[in-house]
Amino acid sequence: MIDWATFLALLEMPAVQRAAAALVVGAIGLPVIGVAIVGLDIMPVRFAMMHVALLGIAVGLLVGLDPLLCALVACALAGVGISPLARDPGGLSGGMGLLMSLAMAAALLVLALSGVNGAGAFELLWGSVLSVRGVDIAILGVLAVVVPGLFWWRRRDLALLLHDRELALCSGVPVGALTTLLLVLIAVAVAGAIRLTGALLVDALTLLPALAARRLGHSLGAMVRWAIGIGVVVNLVGFAIALLFDLPPGPALVLTAGAVVLVVQFLPERTTSRWSTLAPPSPAPPSSAAGR
């Protein structure tokens, strides 16, 4: 463990300040993406987008463009491409498996045929929050505005969609458009978080705060607020622990978030419905005519 004078000196370094800013900004949008992942029950989406991000990184290295920007574009296109599979129950799960296989095969093929250093591509997947750039913070800033803004603007529709897709369809919710938009945002968020923790540890910023929030929140709005609050605290505490004990930031963030989830699991579960709180009440059945 380093002494406090050294810790305070580290906080004055521009790289550390950029990393802290990125973690705070990322904690606003990324945990809300986790709420969508939990609500749509598409846990494998993270792994699929990791493979797609690797393909985008490989293409970026091949053509000389920014690898992470190429990863963002590839993930966004993949989100649009798999959205039609959401029409069938279980369709997304199978689609994710196919996407993972095809993306990984294509990435390895691009790396093999182009002679690009594959180690550089895989190194980007591990991420390093201390190497975060201004453009990375800008991407996270856009997500921090767009994602919570969407959840506030279409909160009733999203509550219905995440609670029951069929009920949302019957209620006139534009299920197809909202699902496509959510998948694109999820894909872009996974790619945008790669620089912070690496693709393999992106759950610390997205899924784990949402899992804790699901236990604490009694409605979609409450879950979003809890997820953001937990995300901010976990990111700052985990990053501080990494600096104090000279640990890799990614694993420190994951272990901190995981500890919070485990603690929350021991709290008494709320009996109030979560996803359906904002849903309109079901119409009462017609009563039979008197005297019949």
C-alpha cells in the first residue's frame, strides 16, 4: 500500500484525472445499459459484442483508422443486424452465438491475411483506464446523455417492453424500433467501455450495478437511479483501491462491484413489482348484465 502523500500526488497526474473523469461519466450511462440487458434477458450480448469489437479493431488496424472507433461502428451495425431476431422468443440467444462465432473467425482471418500484429488487437481488448483519451470520454459523455434521456423520455414504453414484450405489443408500444435502439446502444456501450476495463471485464461497468439495482429498486425509474448511484460509487472506490494498493484497475473495479452485488443479495427482497410499476393497469373484465 502506498502512503497518502503518494496517493495525492497520483491524483494530480493528468492520466489519473482523465481516468477518474471517464469512470464517473461512464457510471451515468453504462449501468443503465445493464438495466436494459437484464430486462431483455440477453446476457450473452456482452460476449457477442466483445467478438464484434475485436473484428472492428482488426479492421481498424488493417486500414489505418482508429481501432476503437471502428469497433464502435462494427458493434452498432451488429446491433442493427441482430434486432430482427428479437421478434421470436429465444431468437436473440441463438443469434448471439452465431454472431460470436462469425465475428471471431472474421477477426482472426483479417489478422492472418493482413499481417497485422495480432497482439496489438488483443491488447486493446484488455483495456487500461489510465490510457483513456479525450475522445473516449466524449463517447461516454454522449452515452451518459442519450441513454438516461431515452429511459426518461420513453419510460412507460420501456417499462412495458422490459416487463412483457407481448403486453407491450398489445399496448401499442413500438417494440421493434425500441428493441433495435436498445440493441444498438448496448452494442455501442460495450465497445465504448473497452478502453476503461477491457472487453473481458466490461461487466463491472454495465451488468453488476444493474444486478444490484434490480434487488433494490421497486420500479424501472428506481432501478435506473440505483444503478447510476452504485456505478459511481463502485467506480470511484474501485479506482481508489487500485491506486492505493498498486493493483490493475480493471480487476479492482470488478471485485468491488461484485462485492456490492453479494452484499445486496443478503438484503430482504422487495415484493413490489419492478418492471410493471409504470405499466398501465389492465382493463377490468366486462361484468355480466344484471338479471341474466
